[in-house]
Amino acid sequence: MTAALQDRPPAGTTPPVRSRRVSRTVVSGGERVSRGWMVAATAVVALASLYFLAPVLWLVIASTKSASDLFSTPGFALADWHLWENVRDLSTYDGGIFWRWALNSVVYSVIGSVLTTLLCAATGYALAVYRFRGRALLIGIVLGSLLVPGTVLAQPTYVLLVNLGLNNTYWGLLLPGLSYPFGVLLAWIFAQNAIPTELLEAARLDGSGEFRTFAGIGLRLMSSGLVTILLFAFLGSWNNYLLPLLVLTDAELMPLTVGLTGWNQASITIPSLQILTVVGSLVSVVPIAIVFLALQRFWRAGLSAGSVRG
């Protein structure tokens, strides 16, 4: 009992608090995150990045090789530098048809994505701002159309274009791309969050027409979201393969996807086309990287704005 009295703290003092081991945490974005979760998340992101960047790295290395080194050396091993020679051969082969394909891809992607974005903006704006009979049914149709794969619609679209006489034309690829349900859905969400009803009512009281209100107010407030739609539409058009393959028969009208695939198939009998296909694939990645980096700050803001309903 005497030992117990000696262990007691003096009167009027606070007993010491025994220290407990607390797992280390990291403050991230205002929240405390376990260091173990941070390491695990970083490892997953690193593996995913490696998975997606490895083919691009192989493409860069393979483009610097000669046709013989492409098959005689390991995939990620460097060989003699032949990149500029390969680009020159790519530019001169078959009268420079590669650059015609590149121009066609730019036309289809740039013009098509701009028109698609404007149409999606107008449709999403109307669904968000106006209340009319059948609006809920129309939104349901837009959502349901997202479940239909594009490959299912390719053949009926081709038959329709043939009946309209638009096969093997620029419009035969531009017009089907205007139907973009995912872009309409994004525009509807962005319009709901970005356009206050009070501002529209004030514009109408000032005598502004509906089209002027949409062009002057709606498009401006939806700009960050529209850049996101523009980027997705551009990527979809640039990588489009099945519909151009069905619609186009003239080599002068083909995009890069169809042209390079044709070269790859012909390389079975013409081995020199293999290295040209690899170099052409590398060149076709450059516009996508430029557009992505140029619009990065806009589409990131657009995704954040459309992720939460205000």
C-alpha cells in the first residue's frame, strides 16, 4: 500500500498521459490520409502509367530503326538512328498519300468536333432550361442511347448514307458524328450547374431573344464544359475507324486510321511498309498530344464543374 501511495501524483497536479503510438498520416487536400494508402495509391498509378506509356515508348524507339533493325533487335533496344530517313520515306511514298490522310483526319476531327460540340451545347441547354411535354422521355432516350454500341449502328448508318448518296464523301463522315449522346448528357449537366435561372429571366426582361441569350450567356457560362465535350468529340473522330472503312472507297478521302491499317495489311507482301506504318502511327499521335495539352486546364475544370450538381 505504501508503494501505491508513492506512485500517486502530488495533490493538485495532473497525472501524466501515457503516450500511444499513432500511425503516421499525411495531410492531403485538407484530409488526413494514411501513409500506407498513399503508397498503395501511388504504386497503382505508377503501374497504370507504365501500362499505358509502354506502347508509346516502343513506338518512339521503333520509329528510329531501319526496316531490318525493326525485326532483328529487341523491341525496347536502341539501334542505328534512322528516324529522319523514315520520315522522308513516309512523305514520299505513293506520292505523299500519308499527308493527304493526315489532312483528311484534321478536317474530319476539327470540323466535326466543333459542329458536334455546338449541337450538343444547344441540345443540353434546351433540356436544362426549358420545360416542355416529353422532356423526361427525351432525356431517357438520350441516356438509353448510351447503352447502344457504335458498332451496332455502323451498318444501318452506312445503308442510310448510301440511300442518301453521301457515301464516299466528306459529309458521309461528318454528319453521323453530329449524333453524340454522351456530349448531350454532359452539356445538360453543365447547363444545369452553370446557368442560373435568374440570369436568364433578367436577360429576357431586357428584351434578349432566346437565340441571343443562348449565344451570349449560355455558351459563355458553359465554356469549360464545352471544351471537355470538344476534346472527347475530337478524340472519337480522330480514332474513328469502322465507319470510314465502310463509307469510303477513295484513298484520297481516307483518314489516317484506315490508311495506316491498309498499309499494315499490305506489309505482309511489302515488308518496307511495316516501318512506314510504325512511323506514321507515331506522327498520328502528335496532334492528339498537342490538343490534349492545349486544352488540359479547360477540360479539367469542366469535369470538376460537371461532377457535382449545384
